[in-house]
Amino acid sequence: MLSSPFSQFGFKVIQIFNLLNLIGTMTAIYLIADKLNLKNSLLPAVLYPFIPIVLLTVPTGLTEPLFAHISAWTFFLLIKRQWILAASLASLLPFVRSEGLVILFILFTYLATVRQLPAALMLFAGHLIMGLAGMKYYSGDFLWPVTKIPYPADGSFYGKGPWNHFLLNLRMPTGWAGTLLMAAGMIFSTFKV
């Protein structure tokens, strides 16, 4: 729904939409770094566009740039402890990419752990709104976002592999520099908290 106004004018304009998502993501990354009091808050935002998967997806009509945009602002709102707003925004992620369901599960666990149960419940807002909105088109099926998911349940669409496949191949979408920076960030944030 967010990209529809842009896509009405063709592929070049949807590329502009993805470019706007990139700029929005970079802005959120800068604000996150600034809020965390990093010495050079601008550096992560400036480096972000050079991650290989970002370079590959921004000039396309793919949904990764929008997913990154919403995710970055969600994490910025979490850092600011704007729990309800962050959860409300995150609740839309599964409607951008189905991987958003994994993020919702992680956020639900986190919000429950920090005793923000009202915010944790807001993670269902997107499904509530979209479920009601789509009932008209799916024979009254309120759970259509789950029951009509476009991927086969048996996993045959993507094949099979070991549980650590993405971990072992992380360098493919992020590049070696991105993988090293991510590892350093995880180690740093673990000891900083």
C-alpha cells in the first residue's frame, strides 16, 4: 500500500521510492548512533548504503529497502523507550516481508522481558487492522494474513539446508566488512549493556 502510489508511475518511480527508503533508513541509523552517543554518529549512516545487499536492492522494486526503513525507525523508537509507537510500527513488518514475523516474535519476547506488556500486545495491531480489512476479500477469514501466506508450508519453495546456513553465509549479503562490523557491534553492545 505504501509503494502503490509510486508504482502507478512505473519502475523508475518505484526506484525513487526505494531511494527514499534508503535515505529514511540512513537518517534513522544516524539518530540511533547519536542516541547511543557514538563518537562518530554519522559514520554508520554513511557506510550503510555500501552494504552489498543494500547496493543490490535499492535500484530494484524489491521490498528490502522498505523493510529496512521500518525496522530502523522501530529500533530508534525502542531506544527512545517509545514502546507503544515502536511496537505499532513493527506490527506492519510482516506485511512488508514475511520475515517480519520473526522480528515480531523477538520484539514480543524483549518487550515482555522489560515489562512492557501493553506495547507487546500492540505488536498484534498490524494483523488486527489488516485481518479486518482483508476479510471482505477472503470470505470472512480474519486470519488470512496467516492462512493465505504465499509460501508453501512444506518449505519446498526455498529448499532445505542446515540451521546455520544464513549465519555461515552472512558475508554474501553484507560483505566481509559488514559481517565484521556486525560482529563487532554485537560484542560491543553485549558488554555495553
